[in-house]
Amino acid sequence: MVFIEDISNKILNTYNDNIIRFKATNTSKTVSHSEISINGIKDELTPNLNDEFRYNFLQIAKVLNNLNSFKDELNFNGIIHHDTGLYHELNVDIKIIFSDQTEEKETKKYKFLKSVEQVSGQKRIVDYRLFPLAGHKLSFCYLTYFEGYPYDIPFYSDADREIKVYHKKTQHEIKLKAKKGVNRLIVSNGKSNISLNDVLPLYIGHNELEFKINNEVLFTVMLKKEDTQCGIYLKWFNQSGAFSYWLFPRHSKNELKPKTINNLEYSYDGLKVTGKNGFRELHTESRLLSSHEYHYTEELFLSPRVQMLDVDMWQLNSKTNWIDVRILDRATSNKTQHERRRIPVNILFPKLKTQTL
């Protein structure tokens, strides 16, 4: 079997087109069709006029790589968490069947992150052995951590290995055991009993953290630590295939939007109603953002899942502390790359519980 176009040597984005093209090695026989089997799911392909086959993984990868509907599987049992919900390998059996019922077979493995990449814009420039999944496309990324809130730094490793994280300012270094796939370095669980600061002290301001294999720097995170403050803390699934976080100011506008439920069968003189529905909206706006912070935060508007922390800072984080919210559609703009901007956010809460007939 000859692969005219193959992607088995790449790290793939689940939500982009991922296309392979192949044909039979034996050109003396008449090609009938091809069968592709992925996790027990079979597709049958017909050849084009040149006896070539084409297959796009997009539709099946969207299903098989997101069985948990973007649920966060993070637990806080240690300083690093191997997240099996964010990286998947699909084993693919490919057959070309000839008219005489003989076959050519090939087995391939395709590696998928639960990510998407835009057609336009800066492409990812990374070392594919180890790279961050933090909303940025480069091996040097800027992140912000708000003290007192849960936060993690996600990264991909192409193998089980020991890595080092080196703080350039303090010259402290720690060793971590990363696993193949997506790993999440726990900066904080929202309380002081699990914190990166215990083993790698972080200062208010910028902390330059180098992620190494042996003594080779694979990528660098400029982690800006902000002091303790109250606010509205959001978490969302980002386009890199992991989770992002941001703290919005507490000062906001909170609106209750009721809606009357009418039913003529129970009304008298048009005054009686069967109950009320209600929704609560929260309107807030970010502080002034740098260009890096703006591009990081604007992905919130495209995220398929957004949650808000429902406890105050310094409270132990668990999965029940997060509630699903919806970010109302609106346009955002950034006039120039270097101008500091604010991002307004309108948050819609789940439908309120009300008394109805």
C-alpha cells in the first residue's frame, strides 16, 4: 500500500480536516474498494479515476475523541496529573480489496489532541517532544495565575519521561514524571495544601519557568503571578485542547430576567398565571489586558464549555464547585497589537428554579 499523503507522524487537531490519500502497491489488479476500521467502526471507500482513495478523519475523530463532552477530568492527588481525556490515539486498519477478493492491508496509529487550529494566523512552532497547550502557538508563552484560585499548566509529551522545571530567577529546579499525552502541572488547587509554590517558589510578578528534557530547554512559560483578590473566576476549554482560566473583577451588573408563563385555562380576567421562568445574567469587564492576555482571554467567546467557580478564593476546589454558564454572543475587537484593551463579558446562568403550576 502506498500513502500519497499521510499524517501518522504528526500530532493532529481533532477539529481540523485530517486527510490521508493512498493507493494499492499492486497496479496489475483491478481495485474494487477500500475498508477503514477505526475502533470497530467501519467505513467503505470507492476509488477515484486514478484508483486512489481519500479519507478525512474529522467526523469520526470528533466523536471518538470527545466522549466526555469537554468535561474536566482533573484531580488534585499530586503536583502533576495525566489527563487521558485530552489526548487520544486511534488505531486504524486499512484494506484495499481487489476484484478477485485479494487484499492489501496496513495498520496505522494516529495521534489526536482535542484541539483546533485556525487556517489564518501564526502557526505553532514547537518541539513536538514537549510543548505547552496554553492558548499560544509558540514555545515561549505568557500565562497569568491568580493566587488563591485553582490553576494548572497543561503540556504535551510524546513519551513517558522525566522532565525538569527550572525557575531562572531563583535557580530552583524540580523533576517531574510526565506521561505520554497531556499532562497538567498543578500550580494550585485553590487551597494551600497542594501548590507548586511548595516545591518551586513563585513570586508576585513574572516567573520564568523553563521546561527541560535533560538539560535542553523545550519550552518556556512566563508565568505572571497576581496577588490575592476577589473576583469572578472562569474556566473554559481552549483551542489548544486544554483548559484556561481568568479572574474578572467582582464589580459587575447582575440582572434578573423573569418571564411570565401564561395559560388561558387557568386565567381569570387575564390576571392569573401558571408561574414564572427566570434567568440571571452577570455583566462584567476585564481589567486592562496586554496583547498576550487579550488573545488568551478572547478564546473564551469560542469555547464549547465555560464554567464559573462557585466558591470564594482559598476554598478547596472540587468538580462540584464549578457551574456551567454560557457566554452571550458579542463581538470583541483589538485595534492594535500593542494597545491595552478591556474585554466585556456577559454571563448567562442556568435557568432558575421557580414555582409553577
